[in-house]
Amino acid sequence: MPNYRPPAEPAGTPAKVTLVAGTPLYRVHSARRSGDSFNPVPAHCLYGGGRFDSTSCDRYGYLYAGLTPEAAVSESVLHSLPFDPAGGARLVPRVAVTGRRLSALRLTASVDVVALVTGQDLAAVHQDSWLVQAEARDYPYTRDWAHWIRGHTDPWAQGFLWASKREPGARALVLFADRCPPGVLAPTGEDPVDFATADGRSRLDRILTPYHARLAP
């Protein structure tokens, strides 16, 4: 699929899901920024960047989150982390969480997102599970597809929703700043889990343990 260019028009009608005001969201982010801040920096068209980041071809602020803490942590620190053939726990490098924290947020307004969860959802945008499960080497292509989907769901699509690759039972999402109202996210009042602290690392390990993973010593 990565070398297949998007067609002129979608294969069907993109599926719309409404996340209602008050929906809790969780995200792992740099401790230098607030949990509700969108990333305003476009990714390079070919190098680096995330699955659905903006690029110079389509500029927008973007914010990734999960509907559960497990989805947020899995999507951010379990990327391509192999299992130990000897049966030991997978070790998350400390650098993967340095300067980062887990924040709990809530939607202050309802948002409409493109559902990319089921085979039918994906087929409606001429895609299959590759779009939401591809590894980082294919992200230049998934970004291009994201721009195409945005173009064909303008102006209603305020983000995308899909099954987390590392926690398929939970949902991951991206929101677009140019289509969301100001202040669309607010803290819940829970203290962020700062991975720089002993308590934060302990709480992170409790989330990682069921995935047979833990922070490296």
C-alpha cells in the first residue's frame, strides 16, 4: 500500500464519529509544554515526524492522544520494542521518557473525527489497516494520505480516530488545531505523571507491566 497514490476521490463516505464534550483523553508529551498544547511544527515531508503530522504540503497544528492511559503510553514508548527471546521483560530505554510526562485531559467541546477503526471505515478512504499500523519508515506515505483524507473531509473532520497499534483494544487519535475551537482541551485536575520523578517512573512501570515491559535500569 505505501506506494499506492491516493485516488481523485474517496471510495465511499468517510465515517464520522463524535467525541462528546467531557470525554477524557491522555497524552504523553514533553514536560516543556502544557498537556493541551498542539504541536505547531510541520514534519519534513520525507524524514522524521509522526503518522499524521502536518507537513509543508498541509500545515496544521496537531495533537496525539489516547482514550486510555494505556493507549497513550503504548503509542509513545512501545514503538518497535521487540520481545526478549529469553522471556525477559522488554526494556524501555530511559531516553524514551526523559523530559516527558503523562497528562489527563478532557474535551471542552464535542469534536467530529474520521473513524479509521474497522475495515469498512478504512475502505471508505481507499485504505486498509496499513494506514494505522505502518511502522515509522512508511510515515511519509501515511502523512500524505492524512492530507488527502483531510482534503476530502474539509471542514468537518477535526481529527482521526483509530485502534492503537500497540493496544488494539483502545483508541488513539489525532486532533487538528485548525479545525478545533480554541481551548478544546483542558486539564482534568489530576496531577501529570512526571517521568523524571521516582513516583512517576513507578506509575509508568505499573502501566507497562501487563505489556511485559518496564523501564530499563
